[in-house]
Amino acid sequence: MDRITEIAIVHHNGENVTGHYSTLINPERSISPFISGLTGITNEMVKDAPKFYEVAREIIEWTEGRIFVAHNAHFDYRFIKEEFSSLGYTYTRHLLDTVKLSRLAFPGYKSYSLSNLVQQMNIPIKNRHRALGDAMATAYLFTMIMESGSFTGSSNNFLSMNIRASSLPKSISIDTILNLPEEHGVYYFRNEQNTLIYVGKSKNIKTRIARHFSDYTTKSEKIRQSTYSIDYEITGNELAALIKESIEIRKLNPIYNKAQRNNSFPYAVIADFNAEIPVLKVVKTQGENIEPNIIKFFSHIKLAEHFILQKANEITEKIRVANPSFLMEYYTDKRKDKYLIEMEMDYLDEYKNLFQDIVNNCKLWFDEDMMIVTKGRNIHEKCLFLIENGHFYGYGYFDIDQPICNIDDALGIVQRLPFHPELDMLIHTYIKKNSKDISIIKLNRGYE
């Protein structure tokens, strides 16, 4: 099979081109005469070009969080996916096909090939059949599609044009999709027997559901064929959507959320600071009686032990950079609950600093009781997440004029949720990535 010899990526914001990237690719095999004749790219031209794996990271970064738009999109997408697959990486992007969109926006043409549309619609193009030339022409066509008036509402509704050309579930109309909210929330798909088949979350409910019905993955096809009705719940912010989705999947067991239903984490790694040399150790978890200094939860004890040894090795290697002769031995005796380290005490301070870094980067507990406050479901309310005794307690909504000054005020708002490791993990991760979107209020201070 032919391999990629050139790639071009054009960024488009829904109105115009905002940037582009292109490069020849060394396919690591001879280029067929047909491809050379079509594109003008010869073996000599790609001899010193980068191989695909050398530009793979750039391709990921240029397409991260974006929709893959192309003329005959599945053809180009298949080549990209296969190249990444050969590197052991699963490349997944949502697709839009300008062939289908052009038929909807500009009916009446005998042919919707790029060559015919370029000619009939006077689309400027340089270097036809070269990657950047074709990509720029497709971007120009996409701009015309967006300006055609063939869709209504916000720019996200261009997704619906792709849906019309594909197959919506029989009971779901395009108006159903267009009337969905463009807000943070959780959505639910049910089959004709009213059985819940899928729960998802999104920053934009309409766009995410639309993509379910324009994707062509095996899972999307199964969901599309089974869906009879759609429901949703607006959460007002991403963190509440993450928490709600996690709880609903574990509680309701939707058919197509199997990968997200892990309820069993019988082991945890905790930080033990009691010994002269602090260590990580494995403990069993029992219900809501959770050890305070949890680093991470595990489904199997062997995974927990491997994690500990991995972190011990990380510390050893960092100390060895300046001290090549440094040795550290790690011992476990689970019968006596002993987790010991032997090392030269001259390095104790350096070890403790590195140990604390690991704890700070991985820990799943909070050092103080606190409230996390962010946007609510409308302009008149906010959302509060309560952290108590080192762990996530629950969340709720309150009126912006309602004073929240102490933990009793907070407890009157939030609904207590059963402890689950994933909820603490979601809170920690979100705080690190979205500190500008939230207010953190320590509970010994008032909330202003």
C-alpha cells in the first residue's frame, strides 16, 4: 500500500484560515509511478525529508482538540490513522467531510469532486494534487460552506449538516439536535425499551451529541443504531459535569460505558512519614474508612507494588546524577506491615526533598478543608464543591446572594456523595489545569 509522501494542515476558525503547516514525508519506500505522476513528488524530493515518526508529535499538536475536515475525509483519515497505528498510537479525531457538506450547501452540481468544485466555484488553487494546495482549496471551500446560510444558529451547527448526510437514529430529528443546549452538562442515550445505553459529558452538549452521530467508529455506530431518545442535565461548569458523569456511570451501568465502570480499588499506596526515612506503602481500602495520606488507588496489589518500586527508582536515578555511587535498597514485609529503605544517611535530606516532590505531584488528599466555587447553571447561582477531612464530600448550587461563611453553611448546600477514588482524582486534576476558572476558599476564612 502507498504511504504518505506529503502532509499539510490548515487551521480554520469557522470563518477563515488562521495558520498552516506542511512538509514532505519520506515514505521509506519507493513512490509508485502513479503517485509521482499525479502529485509531481519524486523519490529524489523525499530522500532527505523527515520520516513520519519524526513529525508525528507536530501532527498531534496541530490537530489536538480540532475537527478533521477534508474532501473525502475518510480517505485521508484512514492514511493518517494507519501511520500512527504503525507507531503504536491510536489517533482519533472527529470528522467532517466537505463532499457531504457541499452537496447540502450547494445542490445541483453533477460532480462534487474537488477538481469540479474548484472549477465551477472559481476557488483559487495553487499546486493541485499537492498537500498544501489541496488543503488551502478545501479550506476556501469550507469558508464558502460556512457562509452559505445552509445552517442556522451558532457556528457549531455546521456539524448538523454532516449529520443530515449520514444516518440519524430513526426517532431523532435534526431539530432535536439543533434544539439541544450549548452548555456544560451530562447527556443520556436510551434505547426503545427505555434502557440507558450511554452517559457522556461535554462543555457543549449540542456539539458533543452531534459528533456522536457524525463519527464512524464501531462504538459510535452501535450507539447510533441503538439510540431512541436523548436526555440531558445542565451542570453549568465542567467540574460538575465530570463528577456527575462519573457517578452516573457507576450507579446506572450504561451498556456502552463499560470501560468507565471500575468500582473496585481494593489497594492504595500511601505516604508514611513516621519512620526516619519516609516511604510509600501499600494498604487495603475498606469502604469509606480511607487512609489519610493516599497517593494512588489500584485494582491489584502487584500494580501498587510496581508503582512504589518505580518511584523509588526515580529517586535513586535523580540522586545518582550528582552521586554515581549512590545505592538505595527497598524492602517489603507485608506480614509485619514493614516497608523499609536502606541508604547512606548523608543523602537523607536530598531523599526527603525528592520524596516530598513525588507526594505533592501524586497525592489524592487535600491538606485543608476547603470550598471550591465556580459557575452555576445560570447567572443567578454558583456551584460549590466541598472538601472535608482530606477528601471530596459533595457539591451543590447556591444563590449568588446567599452568604457562605463556614462549613455549616456549606453542609447546608451540598449533597454528600459516597466516597470513590475517581472523584478525588477528578478534583485534583481539574484544580491543576483550571485554576483561573475557580475560587478556592479555605474554611477558616469567610467567602466574599
